[in-house]
Amino acid sequence: MSDWFLAGEEEADAVASVASGEHSFDDWPHLSVPLRRSELAALYAALTNSPHDDPRTPAGLLAVEADAGMIVTRVPAAAVEALAEMTPRTAGPLMVTWSEAIGHGEPAALGETLSELAAFARDATAAGRPVLQLAPY
């Protein structure tokens, strides 16, 4: 599981502290994402036509909450933009590519999650805010 937050990079330590209870999920607009970092990395690669990053060495590392085993990274801006611009026409081929990358047998089953991520990305784009991801390491 991961969580996305509409938060600036300067807020990364505070976002990380959600894991320890110092801050609350409700302190920022957020979305609980039922995906592992490796699945999200594959999605980002599919969205941006770029190589799949190794999730063991997260790009955009901003903060670590060592006691809780959580990290905060920035969701790649190009991935957020691509999600925000996604249409029903572009979603189908993306789901197939993403499904193949993660070994998921039913691309259509990813549709609801992809739709939620796209809506959150549109909110981020409209607000002009980056998206930070809190996930286990």
C-alpha cells in the first residue's frame, strides 16, 4: 500500500511523520493507493514510455521515517501530467502495457485504480501542487 498526498517537497518530513502519528492523513488531500512501489514504478514507466525504475532505489527520495519503515518520494511530474491528461481512449492501451509489466492477468481490473489515480492527478494539476508518495521501503 502507498498513499499519495498533495503536498510540497518542503512538507516531505511532515508527510513521513503520518506513519508515526505525528501528523494525520487529513492534514493534506490524499489518496490511499492499493499498489506496491514496484507496481507504481511500472505504471510511471508505462505512462512516460521510460525504463522501469528499480523500486529498491527510489527516485525522488525526499524523507525517511525509519522507525515506521516508510519513505516519501515525489511522484514523477511527467507521470502526474500523463495521468491528468488520460482519456478513456488512452486508458485501455495503458492498462494493457501496465498489466504486462506487473504480470497482472486482467488489465481491465486495473481500471478503477487507474481512474482514481487520474482524478487525483487532475486535482494536483489544477492546484499546481506536486504529488508525494508515502510507502513502505
